[in-house]
Amino acid sequence: MGLPGVKFGWFGIRASRKCKKAGCDDLAYGLSINPVSCVRYFEFDFARRMLPRNLKGRCLDVSSPRLFSAYMLAQNPDLQMDIINPDTSDLEETGDLLRSLGISSERYGLHNIYADKLPWEDRAFDYIWSISVIEHIPEQQDIITLKEIERVLKFNGLLLLTFPVAGKSQDEFREEDVYGLNKVQKDEERVFFQRWYDDSMQRDRIVSQLEKMEIIAQEIWCERQADWLENYFVNYRKNGLKTASWDPVYMLKYFKRCFAMQGELFAGIKCVCFRKMKSGDMA
């Protein structure tokens, strides 16, 4: 079996050449070395498989890694998309990528906002994806965000959600404010970075909050060796792209698809596809 999501890697490399021609040298360099990061291979592949081919309609990207939405816009000429991100510099780079790819600005909107108070009317979007985002939202804001996402999704619309999982839930704090956005929830001198969800936390903070949603598909990709992910992130923070350039090999060698976590010491990524039910469909 080959590496899931490898098509996104090739797309990223092609995109790097277009960014170079457009004068976006930093974007071009990053995409040429590490077009898809770590477990994004599994997340991107799952999200793509869950969405219809020849995707049409209106989509909302809630702060996902930019390459996925760029791919979807490039592959689906009838797709309209709104992309939100509270990180101004990150959003600007997304705009640079889309312009480098020659995607018309009439097909997308870039919004420098948080997701806990969306400016759109109820049932505005056919599809929504939020790839490895919800875990970075501190305190109870993640629950508020999920409620807002549910509100703006149409009946029968799909939500693609991914988040890190472990046999035992925990909050992860770091010395640096990675995204430059955290102003709350500190642990001594460290700043909240993300939470790892066990089965109980998934039910309490995600599934039970999406009252109008039903799960139609889900996958877990789990590390084969306990603490592999933790060690990877330590090396990444130390060596950057030197570590990340080996991501395709690492994902093939150190991860496998599984049905449940392999005990408290193991970690991985969970991908879930929800469908919003009409009132009459709810039990």
C-alpha cells in the first residue's frame, strides 16, 4: 500500500514552482522541501475521499492548512470558498499561494476572523472543513466554535473534522506562543498549544456538542511506536525543514490505520466526516 495523500505532495511541489515564478520565494522554498506536513497526508486524503468528485457549491475552510483548499479550488472550477484565519500573516500567505496558482479572486474570500462568531447566515455552506484546528482553541471556545460551524452548515451538508487523539486526554503547553494568538490559559510560563482527545473527551467536547450531526465515516491513524510523535515534534522544533523533509518516509514507516488507540502511551490523528441532519432525521 502506498502513502495516502501523496497526490497532495506532488501538487505542492508543482505549486512551489508557480510560487517561485510569482516571486513568492519563501512559499516556494517551503513547498519544495515539505509540501505536506506529517499526518496531513492522512487528513488530506480522508477529507478528499469524503467529498464528492467534481465538487460544486459553497465551502468554508476554518483555518486548515492552506494546501488542501488550494488543491480543492484548483481541481474544482465551479467551487466557491470562504477561508477564515485569525493569523494575519498566515492568511496573507494563503492569498499569495492562490494568486500564484492563477485562481480567480472571485472564487474565494479571505477573512481575518475567529470562528467563534461567524458573520454568515444560518445554513450558508454546503461543505465545511477544519483540519487540525479545533484542538488549538483554548478553554471553552472550541465548543462555541463547533456550534457556530454547525449553524452555518446546510442540511445534508458535510463537515470534515480532524484532531489529535491519545489513549489519555491531556492539554499540551509550550514555552512559545506558536501562532501568536493565545492570550489565555497559561500554565506558569507556558502557553496553551493544543489538547489531545481520548474517547471520553471526544464525546464530551465534540460529538455531543454537534447535536444536529451524524457521523458517516471516521478513521484513526496511529503511531506504531509509543512517543514517536512527541519525539518527532521535539526534533522538528529543533531542526525545522531538515526533519520535515523526511515526512513521507516517516508516515509510511511509523503509522498505521487502526480502529482504536493502542493504550495510553500511543498517539495519532482522527478524521471524522459528519452530515447535518434535518429535524425529521433526528432520533
